[in-house]
Amino acid sequence: MTVFILAGGESSRMGEYDKPHLEFYQDKTILGFIINNLKSDFNLKVVAKNRDEFSDYDVEVLTDLKDAGPLGGIYTGLEMTESKYNFFMGCDMPFINKTLIRWMFNRAKMSDKDGLVPVDGNFYEPLFAIYRKSCLESVEKVILEDRWPIISFYEYINLEFIQKNKLREMSSFNNIFFNINTYEDYLKAKNEILPEYIKMED
């Protein structure tokens, strides 16, 4: 089971800060915290524009093959993976739950769909999702057409959608989808949500 963390490009920037490298817990950055939580359970890879930037992390780093934002990261993962099913996530979602990821893998494997994506109304969670390697052709198609919104390729594939609230209930943690977009988000994650998360994981 392969997990790709997209950590390169403008999506990882937060003003003057690089989100992956912000100090988060003990001696670990946000990215280091995610890697530490997942590396024992999954084949873990980071996708980035500059591999050298992540040389200090204990993880395989893939160079982004397409300059197409997060969509390019998905392309890179699908192009280089040997796994039929692959989980994609951003580097700014530190409260990921590995038990939930395993459940999503099993759910995806039992269906004949091209992937599994959490949804809340009309809002998708495309970087907390599973995509089959067979999605690669559709991702490449929209990139070649300069259609970079991350869900552009959804119209060409057959996905299963699952309610985010159901996944929250299964994980017993309401903030699994919390992502760090601003410095205020970072402070909230570190000072308010993290203590609760650590307590739950222990």
C-alpha cells in the first residue's frame, strides 16, 4: 500500500514559511511528524519539486514530473508507482489516521471504482483520497489541456465518494481533515489540536 505526500511547489508555501518544515512536535517538523506516524505501515513517498530540500527526511523523495501544481504531484505518483491503489495526501494535514487509511484501501479494493474520495456536500477532499494507477491517463489528459484544478480529471473516471462525517466517526477524531493554510491554522494545530491527537494515539 503506497502513500504519497505532496510537498512541493506553491501549495506548500504559507507566506514566508514552508509548511512542511515548520516545527511541530518535539524535534519533528509537520512533514516529519506525518512520516513518523505512517512509515511503519505504508510504502511512503514524498513528491517534491526539489529533492534536495527533503534530503534530511527518512523517506524516498520523488521529483515532480509535471509543473502542474498538486495535479502534477498526482501524475508523478501514478506514473512511478508499482501499486494498483495509492493514497494521496497533502503535507499540511498532520492528523491523518493510519487505521483509517488502511480501511480506505480495503474499501477501494472491494469496489470496481477508480478511487475513493471523501466528500462533504459539493466539497471534495482530493488530497485525502485513493486513486488507482489506471487514473494516470485521465490525469495526463487534463494536464495537457492546461486544466490544472485538481479535480479536473474526475469527469473521466468512476469514483466512489464517501461522506467525511462517516470517516470522522470511524477515526473517533473530529479534526482528521484539518489542514494548515495560514499561520493561525498552524498555531491552532500545534497548540490546540495536537495535544488531543497525541492523547488519542497514546
